[in-house]
Amino acid sequence: MIPFNKPHLTGKETYYINDAVATGKISGNGKYTKMCQVFFQNKYKFNKCLLTTSCTDALEMAAILLNIEAGDEVIMPSYTFVSTANAFVLRGANIIFADSRPDHPGIDESTIEKLITKRTKAIILVHYAGVSCDMDKVMELANKHNLVVIEDAAQAIDSFFTGKDGIKRALGSIGHLGAFSFHETKNIISGEGGMLTINDTQFVERSEIIWEKGTNRSAFFRGEVDKYGWVDIGSSFLPSDIIAAFLWAQIENLESIQEKRLHIWNRYYEGLKNWAKENEIELPVIPDFATNNAHMFYLVMNSEIQRDSILNKLRDQRIHPVFHYLSLHKSPFYREHYRGDELVNSDNYSDRLVRLPLFYDLQNKEVDLIIKTLQQVFDS
């Protein structure tokens, strides 16, 4: 079986874990946590980073930072993972779902403004497959209506947006807040794990307090206060330093990991582009303003029936592709609450999208076999 995903180990994960244990400080905010945070801040120009136990936790921290409460509205794409919505539902928010772009599963930026009301507090973007939304459009809207922008960059490490000003900026550094994932399916991993990026200085001090269970413990250890106590709401969002040690081994190999993933992505694209055009199958689109971090390679088939047939036939040949999200506005939890328009593009991706295996250790011959088998089962 060629699996959909296989976690890649660089070789030094256990070495750094053992080193973390040897320091005698394996709870949160230890040596490796600080090393990882400094690396990300320096490389991607984030104002501040805080490692978390998951991207879900980073999003929940963002909801607390925004003081989300019952009756507030937040706008987000329907075509996303449930955590994007759950973090704000937990605080009492009403979710206003937007459609996807016709050429990409990310949010259709042109539909956002009509969803804004006097109760709207934030826009949550999802950089699907690591491909940027049009951040110029979104930030202009946010500034016009005095809204906070949160980038759900779970899939978008080492991916960038180039604005009208010609400046290339890392995803997760443009909105007021950003959230990343280091789940085992991501480009760099720590098993579970995530990160909150805080780009607006108004949120910096409070983010540390929320991160440290509602205490000013971090300020105490820096010698900024003579004692620490309970000063705000919060939770235990910071990960063990063992998780950070694992992540550090991945960070050291970020460039080689990205190079290999891009090689696989390009091999898929070159091997399938003519076949896809002949059969009216859609391949991933990378807008001019975005870069490709090779998080995912997907196809958009002609119909749900065709999609399901391809999935089953490839699995019969010991290749394991998968579909992706189901539109959240039609989920069992939310469909009775949804009062918006039909979200045609979101539903199309739910019904028609296929993700092909893509992981560091996937070999050229396996990529070629997947391409050949896909074409054969399609023709059959």
C-alpha cells in the first residue's frame, strides 16, 4: 500500500528529546520551545510566536484574545476543518460561512463584504493547501470595517504572499493573528503541535498570560514582576518541551523537506497536466500573488460519482488517496442553524476533490505509478 501520508523523521528527533530530558525541564516554555519560537520570528518576521499543543489551541487563544462572546459574528470559509469554527463557537460566536473561490478552495474574497454586519468582529481566513488568500483585499476590508483578521495557516508554513506593494510576506505574518499546525500530516511536524503568531502589538502581553493559564508567569520568570498570580482567563496551551525538541529537528531540515516536497508536487503536475486538460479535470491553481509550499496535491473531478469511483479503484490498486472537508454549513452540527445562501463552490469541492499521496519519503517511481494507475482506472 502507498499510504496517503507517512511522517518523515530527520534522524535527530530522539537525540533532541533526550537532550531536553537531560536539562531537567521538560514542561512547557523550556529550551527548545524558546529556540523554535526565535527561529520562526527571525525567519518569517512574525512579531511574536507562541508554540501550542495544536493549531486548534492557537485558534482558541485567538478567540479569547478577541474577547469573542455570545452574539458576535465571525466570517470564515465553509470549506475548512471544524477547528476553524469550533474555536469561536466555544466562545458563543455565530459563524457566518463564506463560499470558496471558483478556481481554488480558499475563501472567495469578493463575497466577504456583503456578509459583514454591525455584529461582525473578525474575518478568519484559511490558506488552503498552503496557498495564500488575496491578503491585500482582505486587509483593506478589515481596515475599512475595523475588523480583526486571523490567518488559519495550518497548512501554510514556509508559504508567502506578494502584495501590490511588491513586498513578499510570510503567511501568518500579515493578519493580526495567525495559527499554524505541526500535526503529523503537515510539512514539518511534532506529532501534534501548533503555534500562534501575534502580529498586532496590542495582543502581545495578553497572549502570554492566556498561554500560561491566565497568569503572568512568563513575566515573572523574566524578572519583570516580583511574583505571579491569576490575572486573566487562560488555559494550558503551551506544549511540553519534548514536543518542541522533536519540532527543532524538523526545523533544522526545513529547506531540504520543502525542496523534496516541491519536487514531488511538480512531478505530479507535469505528469498529469495534459491528461487533466483532455479530461476536464482541474489541477491546483497557484495565483500570481502566492507561492506554493507543496503541502498538498489535489484533483477536482467532474462529479461526486466519478470522485468516489476513482477513490475506490485506486485503493483497490493499493494506493490510498483521500477526499477532504465536508462543507461545515451542511454539517450535522450546524445545518439547522445555517441561514445563508447556497455555497456552490464549497459544495463542489466537498463532492469532487481528491488528494493524492504526498510525503517526504514518497519515491519518484511511486509518484509515476500513482500517475499511471490514476490514468488507467479513469479510462476504465
